[in-house]
Amino acid sequence: MKKPISKLFSLTLLSLTLAATTVSCSSDDSTPVEQPTSDFKVDRNALTGEIKSGHVTLTDGTYKLTGKLIVANGAKLTIKAGVKIEATALGAGQFDAVRYIAVAQGGQIFIEGTSSNPVIMTAEEKAPGKWGGLVICGKAPINKGATATAEVSELTYGGSDANDNSGSIKYLRIEYSGYSYNADKEFNGLSMFGVGKGTTIDYVQIHDGSDDGFEWFGGTVDAKHLVVTNFHAEVGDDLFDWTEGWNGLGENWYGKRTNGGNRGIEADNNSNNHTAAPIANPTIKNLTLIGNNAGSENQAMKLRVGTKGSFDNVVLSNFGTGFDVEHDEGISYIASGELKATRVNFDNVATKSKGKKTDGTAADVSKIFTEDATATGAGNGTATPTWATGWTVGL
């Protein structure tokens, strides 16, 4: 039987209303809104320039990094699982063309690797120092001033936003980084300048870089599941390094070198003002550092110029000295319990601790640590942690 036209119209109108309501509700959930595309043009064979706005996504395959790539204030860069960014060869002295990736204050990077398909940043030439590495500049507090200029990239960093968010990095491998302009200006693997706690750093390896693996310049960012491996005959620097007042959590760190590189950890507060605030005071849990028991800086940890810190569940292997503490401030922090290491397992470490006051005289700093032969460090003592298998190289 035919329905009256007016009734059909009413039913149709009701259906449209319900459909519109459903769409409205579904668009009001927590699903992220797609960011507008950027004017930046991606060229797989020439990845370089400045992403000034919008959102750029790199998917699938290899991209040739032919110069610096800057993510500017307000812009976003996403790198999907399996992407490889390969820095092309650079001629001697071509400083203006140094290859590196940098995130400016207010910019964000999202690296979305997986344990079976990490993102890889590497170089065509498989040797340390062949490109710059990754630099992130945030707005979190530092003790070098209200703000400062990064020693590489010349971007501003620092501020008052402890929870600043520069994005998320998961399952990333950085290889052959550490390009050196000169003895005082050299890239690390991952450099974090005033990076805030809203940023995620998780599952990152630095492999055969020529300068430090990871370095924190102030900031508050936490960093978990970090690996540094230095095997190349060319000398590397420290595995982990912090300065300028870093206050964050480090958890599950594994560092290993067989070459003539430097220390496992080199930690400072501020070399010009040892008590500059905020004072560096990270908490490090589950740490393994393995050296080659040679070289002029044969210390598992060099703690100096006023850094505080708390370490727990630590394995130190094949170093001449375990804890080397310098300057009156650090020595006083041992006495007050603000610089300490609990549950430390020493393996082939000749001198467990040594100290030196600011005037150069020796100091007893043995109370910095308590021992525990069952400590597992990053998970498996000196052996590769289970969480580091599958996405790393060299282990």
C-alpha cells in the first residue's frame, strides 16, 4: 500500500537528521584531526630545506638527505616505519652543505618505527662522522641562560615550559653521525637541547658515531631503551653525556664500545657555574656500560662540575675506573645523598671509585655506591638485553 507523500517526506527528513547526528558524534571523538598538508615538496633524491608549516609525512623506501632538513616552529614531520634516510657524501670543508635533521622550538617530529621495522638514519659512507645526526630544540629550562643557541644548527633552545612537546620518537637507529666542523663544534648522534617532558624518546640506537651517542643540554625529557654501540676503529666520544641542568628519567640504557672511545657517561652541571640552576639531577635506572679497558679516559662514569644524579641497578664492565667524581660540589652531593648509585655490579673494574676536589687534592668518594653482584643493569648484565634485539645492529 502506498504511503502518503507527506509521511514519506517526514521519514526521509528524520533519516537525514539521524545520519547527520551520527556523523557529528563520530567526529567528536578523540581521533586526531588530519593536519593540513605542507607547501614543502618532498624529493626522495634531494631531501633538504625547511618545513615551514603544515605536516609532511615520509613513507616507504629510501630518501637521500642532501643538506640540512629543518622542521620549523608550527610544522610537523612524520616518518613511518621502515623509512631509511641516507645522507649523501660530503666533500671536505663544505660546511654550508652539512647534512643533518633539526627540529626547532615549536616544531615536532614523529618517528613511528617498530621493533621489526625501525626507522634508519644513516650515511652513504659507512664510517663515523659522515653526517650530522638528529637535533631537537625545545622550550624546557636550561641553566645556560633563559635561552641559548645550539652549538650545531644555530637554533634557539631553552625556556620555562618543562612539559614542552617536540613530538615522539620510537624505534629509531642513527648510524655514522657526529660530523665535526672543528674540535669545539661537533654533532652527536641525538642532541637534545632544552627538550621537554612532553616529548617521547623510546627505543633509539646510536651506532658508530664519532662524537657522543646521546647528549642532553638541559631540559626535562625522559629517555628509555637507549643503545650506543661504538666498534669502528675510529675513536668515538662518550656513550652518554649531559650538561646545562638536565632533569629527567633515564631507564634501560645499554652502552658498549670496543674501540678507543671515551667514557661511558660524562656528566656535568655547568662548567662556568657549578651551582647554576636548575642543577642537573637525572634519575637513571637499569644501566649497563661496557668499555674496552683502555684509552686515556677509561672511566665508566665521569661526574663533575656540580651534577647531581641517582643511579640504580647498574652494571659496569671493562673500565679502569667505575665512578670518577670531581669538584667540591659533587663530593658534597655524595655526602648529602644527592649523588648516589645503588645496586652496582662491577665486572673487571680495577678502581671502583676515585675523587678529586676542586683544588686538585684527592678525595674519598667510595660512599657514592653500594654493591650488588646480582644487579642486572639494562636487563641481562653485560649481555644484550632482550628489549634490544631485532631493531638494533652490532649486538
